[in-house]
Amino acid sequence: METVIIDGVTLHLSHPEELPLIWVGQQELMDQMLAAWLVLDKNDQPLNPRLIGKPGVGKTTLAYAAGRRLGREVFIFQATVDTRPEDLLVTPVISDEGRIQYMASPVVTAMIRGAVLVLDEGNRMSEKSWASLAPLLDTRRYAESLVAGIKIRAHPDFRLVATMNDDASTFEIPEYIHSRLQPQILIDFPEAEEERLILEKNMPFADSDLLDYLVAFLQLAHRHDERYTVRDGLNIGRYALKLRRAAREKGRPDADLARFVLQATQQILGEEALIYLPRPA
């Protein structure tokens, strides 16, 4: 495990994420992300964009892909209602030798290494946790660990993006943090062509008819303001294909995929979602 020493304190760093996430379509959103991170001259600083949208529309995928587009390591911190300030920064643990070791969070590791931090589902955190990040999000660009008794300054190449779900199970972000997380980038449902491309890239083993069927289902649900996303489409498609494979392995080679799509939709999204399944021609 890599370590660094800051003000005489040894920090054990986290590992970057290596994920098979691919951002497909909606190039304008990628352009907005990368523009927010630009530095125009020595007196300028990068912005901290906030990605907003319904769960499953690809906020984390966009954030991760943008970091990789810069050629940087990407660290992800998953925020929860239980996140404490020390979880965000430095956590003390007892080593095998009985000594205290200080573990740097993904936030601090990204700061030190000049990497990209994805603060995922940030509006699940309380104000107390956000307060510990306030100096990092403005011109000061540092964080202070009370646990380790050190001040950690962000590398000039450090970039941050926060994702926030548009649902009821979240906290209100305090105004002084709200103003530090700008610009807001809204991710909405993709158009049919882009949605099909996303399904195809993530489910290359699916046949064309199934992809078309799932796109028709999702687009109809979007028009009725349902919260079903491409993630739901992928879950339905994968589960339906697995059900068909299991049926064939039990000696039913003529198993009808449409029947399994119906079953998968019902089990994943519930009975109410069935009204959006396209009717057979």
C-alpha cells in the first residue's frame, strides 16, 4: 500500500477505481463536464460540477468517463446518511502490530495524487460532513483532518465532481455548499437512438429484436413520466436472457424470450410496469 508523509503523519492511500464504464451518446454533457474542469491561467481554478438526475440515468458513468478522458486516475467515494467527516478524510485504524495507522479516504488520496474524485450521491450526506469539505471546494483547496491533526492541500491537477439523485431519500444541500458545487449539469433520459446504443454497448450478447423491444418499453415509460431508466432496461434484458438460457439447459429449446421479458419486468419493476411493454404485432 502506497504511503505519503504530511507534517510528520504517515497516510496510507486508497486505490483508484478500475471500472468497465462506458459513456455513450450525449456528447454535450461530456463537453460541459470537461469545460468545468478547465484552468484558464494561473489565477483561475477548476470548478466542481454537480451532476443531477434520476437514479440510473448514468451520472456516475459520465463522471468516471470524464475523469478517464482526462487520462487521470479516478477515485469514487460513496456517500451515505452515515458518512462522518473522518470517513471523508482520514480514518485511524489499529494495525496488526497494535499501532495506529491513518488511512486516507478516496477523497484525500485523489487530492494528493492529482486525480479525479467522484463524490457519489452527495446529497445523502448530512451538513456536518459537507462542512468538512467546504475549504476544499473553494479557493483554499485544502481539507483539515482533526483526527490526524494535519492540513492536506489539493494537488493542482485534482478535480472533483459530485453526483446527486433527484429523489426523496436525500438531504437538502446547505447554501454555502450549493454555491461551491457549480455548474449544475442535468442528465435526463436519452433519446431512443442513444438509449439503444447504450443497451447495445452494455449488452452486446443480446439480439437486435430484444434491444428494440427494450427501447420501445423505455421510451413509452419516459413519455408517461415514469422513473424507469436504461439501467432497468439492462436488468430486464439480462435477466430475461438468463431465464431463457436456464430453460434451454432444461431441455426447452423453443423457450419464448417475450415470455421471459414479461417475467423479468414483473420481478424487477413490478406489475405496474407491464402496461408499458409493447404489444405483439
